[in-house]
Amino acid sequence: MSRRQQEIQRIEREVRAKLPYRTFRDITFDRNLIKASIVPLTFIEARRNRGPIYEALQAELRHEGCKMMPEFVRCLAEKEAALFESMSIRARIIDDRPLLIEMIEKMKQAELAVVKRKLKGLKECFTLFYETLLLLEPYRLKYEYALNAVMEHIVSLCHNIEGQERDAAEMIARIYHTYAVFLERTGQRANAITYLNATLQLVRGHMWLAEPDKGSASPILHALVAQQLARQLLIHGRQTARQRPEEAVDMARRATVLIAEIGRQKNLDIFCDTFLDRAYFLMEGNKYHAALQCLEQIRPELTACTEYKFVKLNIKFYLYLGQCAENFDHIDKAISSFKKALRLSRLYDHKDHEAEILLNLGKLFARDTSKTGIAKKCYNQAKKIYIDFNDTHSKKTAVFLMGKLLADEITPLYMAMLKASGSRYCAFYNLRQWKNRCRPFWKQLGTEIIKQEANNIYCLLEEENEDPKTVADFIDLENETFKVEEGDIL
């Protein structure tokens, strides 16, 4: 046996050792058999592989008879290119060809269903659109720009057929609901409320399931949308209550009606929360009597419920009850309500509410000159909690209240000193000293509490600094100008 044949046998043995026998036996080097086993590409597949994918898809869609999809694909391509060039995105949907092709195919079939069957194809059209959104949902973080573009395109088409929904109403409602959740997630709460309203108009009176795959375990879409809309109205009301309290109160009333529509007892926690927030909005508008009436309406329900989800509601109830009593100058009732709220917040470790309650207690104790020490402890504890939570704004509020308390303590002393002074120079000196010590509160004194959310309190001091030294405009030759005379209080 020649050396060449030995080498061939050696290679065959190595191949057999690495591959199963059947696989090795099926290997062939016949050109005709190899050509016959290769599946030829279609013209569409060849065009997609050969040229730019977006241009190929546009040509394909025009050939199929689509009118809107080619323009949508062009806009998507331009948006993706601009974002990628500016390094705003790292992942492109063009790099995930199977997902891109499946998305375009569903949207193409949706448009063709309307082109071929007119109004009869609306249900199939929007069913395919909804399936497209479900297809992209797992990639909402990776391809957020693409999901946003698809949603805007589909929602604009939903607006175009308003009044002609009929059989497609369910799918349009699901599309609106999906878009509203997306807007809420991206921080566009006002627009989210608009589309939740549109969804509610479509689902009202129907027993459509929110998640059809779960069967009877799925909640009704009407109930789910009403709950979400009520929560979003309350959140939006809290954001606008300081500037527009009347609008916030209307939102809270509407949230109450929505929860009553889907069942008060089934959603008792949200129902009570609507009354609590309405009371808060009324207090922002200085309508404390109306706020107290709201609180009294839900007192029986809240005091009777012992479930954990009602703990936070009870804390808010006693907090707002104390604020109303404080406004009516019922100090003992206010302190009692605040203490109940404080006890619950500490028992269930609700630190954010605990700090707010401590600030309110501090304000009450600061009214009595004999209890300023307790007020200081309240402010210091609230400040420590806000430091732990890294809440800079609330911490500044606590520091300001502490500084105001200290300023109020020293003000009577300086006023008495000025009143008892027998020399105008000494009075001027003492007044200047008092002004320097209270300087942080002079620029916006009386408006910090009202505007503390809009203006930064930049002039507060964490620790006491020395009084600034000034040079007199004249030479004191006799050194008798600021001499303390008899009757001055030092």
C-alpha cells in the first residue's frame, strides 16, 4: 500500500472517530447531488439578501399594493439611522432580520385586508395590528424607538376609523390600552389618561377579558381599565394640586365614580383612596370643612378594615384629620390624630409618612414656647429620615423649619433688648446683629412654606457660623460709639 493510500485511510479513521457513522456515510462529493439539495432563493428573498433591507421591503410593499406601509418603512429607516448615528441607541431592529420581517409581514397583511375587503376587513386588520404590538412587547426596552413608531402609526389609523369600528372595537380598545400603558411607562401621564378614557368608552358594557389566555382567571378588561384610569387621575391630581386644586378635586371625584361603577366593595381600598386624595386636594385649596366631610364619609370603612393594604390609608386618614383639626385650632385633637398616624407608621415601618407626621407635630409643638424642645426633636428625626432616603428637597424643608424655630426663639430677646436700650447707637448695633443672625430668612420670609416646591431654599445653614464682620464708614476716635449703657439687656 502506497503512502498516499495510507494517508487517506488515516484521515477517514479520524473523520469516523469525530462523526457518527451514518453522518459520515451520507457525505457525498457528487456535484449534481449537491446542486439538487440546494433550495434556490426566490426573487424576494434574493432582493432582501442582496440590497439594503429597507429599500427591498419598500419595493416589495409597493408591488403588493400597499400605500401607507412603504412610507412607514422609510420613516422607520430614517429614524433608526439618525438615532444610531447620534449613538442614542445601540441595538437596531435591522440587525434582527427575522423579527423585522415578521413585523412588516403582519402590518402588510393588515393593510391588505382593508384594501381588499374594505370595512369587512377591519377586524382582521386591527387583530393583526394588535398581534404586532404583542410581538414587539418583549423587546420594548431593546427596540423602544421601533415600538414607539409602530404604536404611533397604528393609533393614528385607529383615529381614522372612529365611528366605523363595529366588529373591530375590541381590538382597537386593546390597542388603545396598550398604548396608554406605554405612555404611562414613558412619563406621559396626561396622554395616557386620554387613551385610557378612549379605551373605557369602548369596553364599557362588554365582558372582554384583559388576558384571554388565562381564561376565567383573567380580570375583566372594563374593571382593569377603570382601576388604572382612577389611579392615574389621582396621581395626576397630586402633581397639579398645588397650582390647580379645583381641577385636582374634579379628578378625584371622577375617580370615585369610576370605582363605584365597577364595584365599591371589590375595590374598597381604591375607593377610600379617592376620598383621601380629594380631602388632600381640598386642603390645598383651603377648603378644610369640605375636606373634613370627605374624611368623615370613609371613617367607618377605614376603621373597620384590618387588612395590611388599609394600613397606609389609615395613616393618611389620621394625618389629614390632624391637619384639619390644626386648621380649626383644635390642638389637642390634632396632636391625638398625628400620634395615631405616627404609631401606625412606626409599627409598619412607613418611614416616608413618619417624617411627614413628625414635621406636622413639630409645627404644633413650636406654637407653645414650653414645648420647643419636643419640636426640635421632631424636626431632627424627620431630617435624619430624609437623609436616609436621600430626599434633598424635604430635608431642606425640615432644616428651614428648624431654623425658623431657632429664629423665633431669639427674636423676643432682641426685641426686648431694642426696647430697653437707651442709646440709638446700641440699638442700631443690636438690630444689625439680629439681622445678620436671621439673614437666611429675610429674603423670602413668609413665602418659603408656600413656594418651597417652586423655589430652592439656598440660604439655609447646617451649622451656626460666625457673624459677618463689617467695617464702619467712619472712624471711631473715642471708642465710645457702641458703649453699652445702663439699662441695656445683654
